[in-house]
Amino acid sequence: MRKLLIILVSISVCGCGHFSSSDSSINISDQEKMERIAIDFSRDSAYMVNYLKQYYPDLTPAQMQQWESTNALENMIIDGQRKYFRNAGRNLFRIDKQARAVFDSINGGPEIDQLHLFLDGYNKKVIKAARDKKKPFVLPVTMTVKYTLTVKPDVVPEGTLLKVWMPYPRENQPSQKEVNLISASEKDYIISPERYVHKSIYMEKKTVAGQPTVFSYEFSYEKYNEWYDFNPEDVKPYNTNSSIYKTYTAERIPHIVFSDRIKRITDSIVGTETNPYLKVKAIYTWIADNYPWASAREYSTLDNIPEYVLDNNHGDCGQVGLLLIAMSRYAGVPARWQSGWMLHPGDVNLHDWGEIYYEGIGWVPTDMSFGRGRYNVKGNEDEYFFYTKGLDAYRLIVNCDYSGEFYPAKRYTRSETVDFQRGEVEWDGGNLYFNQWSGWIEEIKYDY
């Protein structure tokens, strides 16, 4: 295999040592935004009524209007017609407590989350190993991963050169080591330098009429469980003049903004607490108590992600994660983004989490959407709040920040203007959006 050669252009470096974003590809036009919203809001009233009548045979217009008014049934008017988010029906039973009770009664009771059931037992072993070894990185897992990106047939003219960026594991992470590219479908490729916040592998290929265009690669890496054994009083006072403190307690338009609402809610949660860990723990608990997970709209269609969570009373992993980051920063605790994939056996998906900086300890991973332990751990504080101090090993770290630049640079608007997990695709005529291609992890092998 050969690596493509490319000339590095000059761009600025942010305080964490990674390139900051001045990338015009994250700014989409109003027209593009409305086109993407229309793809997300693809369900009409007839579809939604038929879906909900499975659970409410006597469904009335008044019930529909009530859910619509609170946006528990997420909807908007497009071209004069009420349209519903493509996953609004299922999300209703995650968001509305009364609807959830109806859903559970029909399906034989609350669903047992098999992933959390597994992790509650698994994390107990991680905590013990971290304490026994007196270090946070323990019990490594080696994973071999095959990733495939497929562009649909005939979305561009025959013979068009497609350019793709696909997620690739970061190599400078203390919990993620021994990254090895095993194979790539294209002999020429570029792996982005580590200083870029979005780690990618870039490939090119020409299309053939009537056929999908497929890109794939396989890699392995070693991933450690990470858990920090500290007490709140172990956290030292911050050096408020440090670059870490100034960078990661600052606002960052458009998604980290200290609005009056963010300030008011955070102040009410934190109160007079001065300890950084206890501040974060209080915010974490409040978000977990009030904002259930629900399937998400595309981030590029949202003007401010934390405000979207507050407006709609739900959020997916990245949405509640950004809310935690915004509130933590406002409370004077440095916080930043991290993301990639969750690769748990039988439960693989895109995933976002964060890191919190505690003076004297360092950056500590904090996974807001995994919440607190659920089964048989409530009597143990460390197990119950495991994800405020650590992260299990079944992760692929791709991004150490959001809305960064790509290498090679992307010419056209990005499909995902915040995160980078599925990939990006373009040709000389423009960007190809998610409805024109798919990117997914096809296979994982585990070696313990």
C-alpha cells in the first residue's frame, strides 16, 4: 500500500495543540439546512397516526395535539404540511412518561438494558483492577475492526472521482495504543496527522455506472479501560491563568454559549458548591434525571445543541454531552468533547462523550449518556457513578474536539458539521449527503 502525498497548508493551532477550526465547510446555507431538515422530517400525519394506533387504538386528535405542542412528538410545518421527525413515533415512548408506561405495559414491562446489565458487572472488575494496580489504565482489549463506506449507484456521473474521509483511531491517547492498519481497499490513501482533531483515512475512487462505489479498510488497536480512583478533596484549585483553564471554560459559539437559561439552571444545580468534581457530579445527575435518551436529528440542522435539549426535554449522547460541557464550563470546570464509536459486543453504534479536567488528576473521561449504574449497584457510589470518573474499554476514539478541519481539506460543505463518525464524501460537483451513501463498522473481533 502507498500513501498519497499532499502539501500541508498553513492553519492556526489552538491551545490544546490541535488545529482549531476555520473551516468554511461547517457553515451550511439556509437552503441546505432546509433540505436536510426535510429529510429528517419525512413522516406525514397518516403514517404517524397508523404507528401510534398500535399502542393507542382509540387515539384522538386532542392526544396528538398535546404531544405535538410539547414536541414530545417532534414535528414542524414544512411547505404548509405538518411533518414529523422520522423517529418521532418511537421517541415519544422514550420522552413522555405516560406514553412510556403504555409502551411498557403492552411489551410486558420495562425493557432490561442488556448493555447496562453487562457493564454494571464489568465495571466492578475495572474498579478493582484500577485499585489493585494503583493506576487508571487496566484490562486492555485488542479489537480488529473492518469499516466500509458505500456510495449508492449513479448518484454522480459515470467516471466521477469520489473523495472520502472515514474515521480512524487516534494514536496519541493514553488509553488507546498499538494502532495498526491491516488493509485498505485503495492502494493510495492518506491517514491524517494526529494534530487534526478529526482523525481520518482518506481515499479516492472513480464510479462505475450502475454499481455502488465501495471503500473499506481494516485495522486493529489496543484499548484500555480507564477509571480514576480519587476523592473530591483530591482535586486541587485551578490555575485560572493556565491555557487549559482559559480554553476549556470559555464559550464557543454556536454550541457552547452561556445563555441566561444555562446560567440560571447551572446556578440552581451547583448552588454554593465549590469542589469541581461535586459540581460536575451534580450537573451530571440533573441531566440524567431530566433528559432521557432519544434518537437525534442531524446536528447540522441545530443552531445550538444544548438549547435544543432544554427546549425538547431529551437528547442523544452528543446532545446531552454538549449540555454537560456547556454547564461545566460555565461553572468554572474545564470540559471538552471526545467521540468515535461504542464497540460493545452486540451493541455497536456511533457515540460521543466528554472529558473533564481536574487539577492534580488530569483529563478524566465522562460519559453523560451512559448515565449511572442501573442494576444492583446503587449501594456502591463508585460503581453507580462509574462514568463520571472513567470509561470502559469498548470504545474507538476518533475525535478530540468537534467542528475541526480535515486533512486533506474538504472543499464543500460537510454532511456532519459537528461530529465525524460515519465519514464524509464529495466530488468535484459538491458534497454527497448521508442519504446518498452509508458508512458502518461491518465486523469486530475481540482479543482479551
